[in-house]
Amino acid sequence: MNAAALILAAGAGTRMKSSKPKVAHEIMGKPLVRWVVDAAHGAGLSKLVAVVGHGREQVEPLLKDVSVVVQEEQLGTAHAVNVAREALLGECDSLVVLTGDSPLVTSETIAKLVSLREERAAGVVVLTMQAEDPTGYGRIVRDAEGQVAAIVEQKDCTPEQALITECNSGFYCFDTKLLFDALTEVSTDNAQGEYYLTDVLAIARAKGREVLGLLAADKDECLGVNSRRQLAQATKSLQRRINGKHMDAGVTFWDPDTCWIGPDVEIAPDVEILPQTIIVGSSKIGSGTVVGPCSRLTDTVVGADCVIDETVAIEAIIDDEVECGPRAYLRPQTHMCKGSKAGTHVEIKKSTIGEGSKVPHLSYIGDCTMGSGVNIGAGSITCNYDGVKKWPTVIEDDVFVGSDTMMVAPVKLGRHCLVAAGSVVTKDASPESLILARARQVEKEGWNEGK
């Protein structure tokens, strides 16, 4: 396949009502343009070029694996393609033109466009769709042989053409040389006063080349995002597509419409996802694990046979057979070792919780290295911040920390020591010792009598 892709990503997207360029808006943490780029990569194309313009300082960082050209003025789709002439002419036989605001297009569809053009040596193949409401779309006008005779934009339609429901998706595969030769003949003689890429189709026919239409199997692939409403519509379509793939691979969803799984998430068979759960980024979930309800995992790796209940975890590592929640918060660089527990209303940050160790409830553990078999009583915290610097706490194997204990870092609790409830530990504790670090109780008999 000697084919390349050109991704049009120069538009402002004024209907988004945003200071952010349209293609930089995100679906499940992934910018719109990245969905398109990744689909093009997945189709096996030899080269990718993107045309940027409006807000390019925000768009270019999203395109580090793509060659970028700049459209200084937005004069229409044909003009946008023409600015990439030097980057593409002579580089490929087939050129797929995609729009950076259409995140639902698939690698399979892109590959089909290229295959059809190459099999038929066609001048152009355009991806078409059947629209329930064609308003706003260019209409596909076919000839008696079923080839695409023209694409007529909404503002240029006759009353008869406006009734056509087969519409232009904005995705094409061109014979590259034909395309750039034809662009020299495109004019601005239309209602918008712009250079239309669709005019190339009539030019190709005039040169005796076939212009074919490939009807999309799923019209949602052709959805462009031009408003917040369309962004929500595309998000819902992608949610259903992604969740469907996971269900086909052996994942159970109690209610897939309430669960949001990012495109790069990996979930093993026999995982159970409960309602109101969000899993995004580079997260991975091991077999037999139950996630949710109301959990949110970002860039988090979860092992097998875990229970992740009402838990927020960000950049955490959770080994096999771990219990989290309900209402646990695992912050970046948290490592929950095998069989450990972070219970109700527990926050853990930049800490290792050793194998079989438990932080059952109402506690904060930060900057801590904890061994195996440790039990942390309710309401205990590591006091790791002195107002200037964060300090470490070390808790060795089999330590028992009583409830309401403050461990003032830097401090180390030796193996198998016991810290009495209500202690404020400010010094290192020896292995197998008993630590009592609290004020003596004083009782004044009759103190409140008669008051």
C-alpha cells in the first residue's frame, strides 16, 4: 500500500464557543485529532501530514508523530490540501484526506478507501453516508451508472438536490498526482467564495477518471464535531463502540451506558465493571477484578481478583487480590502490594503498602514505605509535610499502629512493634517494642459539680 494521509486540522471551530481549537477538544482524555491520527496509523499508511492553522500552538504538540504544514489563511478545503503539495506530491500513489474533527473514523474504513481506489485505479473514492437529516452536508449526486457525478454543498443545492439523503463525509482517497493537478483548476465560484475540495471530483470526471462512492457501513464514522452537542454525540458513540468491544472480549458491564472506558485501556476477560465507573488513560485491569460502582481510574494498573469499590486512583499500581474502598483515594506513585487494603475514607500518596498490610479506614498515608503484615488503626496519619519539605516514614513488617496515631516524619517504626492508640510518634521505634507517646490522663474529681 503506497498511500499517505492528509489530516485537515486548521479550522477554528467557532460553534464550540471555546478558546481552544476544535480539534484539541477531548473525548475521554484523547484530543479529537489524535483519534483520527491513530486510525490513520492503524490503517498502515506510509506517511501522515496534518494541516494546522488556527491555534496551531495548541494543536502542533498533539501531532509529534505527524509531519505538519501551516495554512496561514483559511480559504477552503482545496486550499488547505494545496498547502501540503510539497510535502506529499511524489511521496505516494494514493492520498487519503481526513478531517481532524471526525474521531469515529476507523482504520478499517480508511484501508477500504485505499483498496477500492487502487483496485479500480479510480481518480477519487469518496466515503458517503445515509443521513436521516442531511441538512448542512454536501449531497452526493450520482449518474446513471452509479458513479459520483458531483458533490453539491448545502448552500449551492437546488430544491431537488436538497432532498438527497446520501451525503459527503469529507473523507476521500485520491490519485495523488491527479489531485494536485486538479487543484490548479479549482476556483472560488460558489456561494461561500472558497476553494472547495469537492470540485476536484468533477475535474476528475472531465479527465475520464472514475469517481466512486463507498457507503459507510456505520454512518456514525462520518460524524464531524462542530459543537458541544456533537462532541457529546461522538463521545456517546465511542463509549458504545469501546464497551461493545470489551464485552465481546469477555468483560461484564452491569450497565454499559453508565461506564466510560478510554480507548487505550486494557481489560482482561472476567472483569466486572459496575455502574458509574470511569477508566481512562493507560490503565490495565486484571482478570477476576470487580471495579465500581462509582470508581475512577486514570493511568492505573490493577492486578487480578481485586475489588476496587468507589475508588479514585491516579497513576497507581495495584497488585493482585487488593481491596480498595469504598471512598478510597490513591494518588500518584501509590503501590498497593498483593493482598493489601485501602479502606473507607483512606488517602494514600507516593507510598508502598506492603503485602497483606491494611489501612482500613479514616487514615492518610503519604511518602511512606510500609512492609508486609502491617495494620494501621483508624484515624492515623503520616505527618509528612513540615511546611517546607516532604519527609519519609518507614514502617517495617508486622507493625501494629493503634487508632488515632500521628507519625511525625521522618520516622521509622521497627519490625513487629506496637504503637498505642492516640500516640504522637516523633522518634524512631525499635523492633518489637511498645510505643506510648501520649499525654497522661488527668482527672479532677467534682470539677463540674454545681456549675
